[in-house]
Amino acid sequence: MVQRIDVTAADGVRLAAWEFADPSKGRGEPERTSGVLLLHGLMGRASHWTSTARWLAERHRTVALDQRGHGRSDKPADGPFTREAYVADAEAVIEKLGLAPVTLVGHSMGALTAWQVAAKRPDLVRALIICDMRASALGAASQREWEDWFRAWPAPFATLADVRKWFGEEDPWVERPTPARGEFFAEVMAERPDGWRPVFSRRQMLTSRETWVHDAHWEELAQVQCPTLVVRGLDGELGRAEAQEMVRVLPRGQYAEVTDAGHLVHYDRPDAWRAAIEPFLNGVLTP
């Protein structure tokens, strides 16, 4: 069972949060007291966490957030889509939904938001999982590549099958398109009069990315005091050497990797992802 909860951010942006509950839990069951907040990456949406959220909800209060500009949350024409805005949104959701002390699980950009929240507000965060996000700067060349990639999309797509085929088989901008990647992008498309288009603005995605790709984020990482697990896909964007350096910099860092997974670790290999993170969660969330 999934319930939508609207949360108003500090600047008035309406955020759609989704609380997952285990329908097998009846009255008289122990109350789930530990909160988990799931933060998707750039272009993602809360529904990408469904597999993870379902098993987490068996034991913990589990909420996934459509971040501003994504999913069913507001997409203000003029933003802001700054780092500060994303961090403030996560803080608002944690506080207004009473999730603290929360375990933050973030993928890619959502992981960056998660560790920046943990660094800024240690009083709100119990534990942290960072999934395939680099702490080093990506640079201007990376931003230009994304601009070119967005322009290369053959949008609008005539059908969802075309979406799955292009992103999962044909996209020339990635080394290894996979069916899971095709499904990932099918979830962020909506039907318009002229065909299927993304539910987000590619311009807004570039604006959001512009606010963090030019900077390194090691300083905030070192300020995270809670137990933290750094997870990478063996074929993902976070290299092993950098991931292990992140673990070294973190005061209470741990490391895990998932084989046969790319950047979309939790989506590519949901069972292996669970096996990688569940022991950590059991350790930090067991009363």
C-alpha cells in the first residue's frame, strides 16, 4: 500500500512524498518507529524505489520523495534548483513527517543531497547509504556532454516500447544500455498529444546539475558523523578507488559493491542491492 503525502517546502514548492506500508501488518502489530527516507537521483522519481521500499516497509516507516522538478512534485519555471533547495526540501520532509532520526538512502544526486543533510543536520540523521555518487568534481566537460546527450534524445517517442528500446538498447551515449535502463526511463515518461515525453524539463535538469558538477564535495562528506555505507555498481560511475577513499574520509564509513550492476544499482540488481545494504541496516536500525 502506498499513500501520497504532500509536503510544502520552505519556499512554498509542493513536494509529493510517498509512504509505503506493508499491507500484511494488521492492528496490534508493533509500531514501526525507525524512519527511512529514499532520495532518487537526477531524472528519477520515487517509484524507482518501489522494490526497495516494499521490503523496508516490513520493518521500518519508509517514505520516498519526488524531489522538486521530478515526478509529481512541483516544477517551478524559475526554480530554484540549487543544492540548498534540495537539502532544505529533504529537511522539511524529515521534520514535517516526523521521520527523525532518519536513515537516508540516496542514489546519485539524491545521495549527494543525503550526505549534505547529514553534514548540516546531524540531529536529524541516524544513518546514511550513498549509492553510486562521486565526491570529486565532474567539471565543465561533463556538463557539456549532458547537454549534447539531451539534444540527442529522439523525443517525442511514438510509444513506450520506443522509449525502452532507445534507452535500453540503442543509446549511443552509454557503453552498456540494458533492459533495466530502458524500464527506468519508461517510468519517467508521460503521454502527450505528440507522443511520449519526460515528466521533467531537461532544461531544469541541466540547471540542477550545474549547481554541483563543478565542485568537489569532500568537505561535507568528512563532516558526516553517522554510520555510512558507500555502495557502488561494479560497472557504475563511482570508481572503486574513489569509493574507498570516500569510506576513508567518512568517520564511520563502510563499503559495499554490487557486481553486474551499472549506475542504476538498486534498479539493475534489486536482489543483490538488498543483500549489500540489509546487513548494514540491520546493524544501525536494530533497537
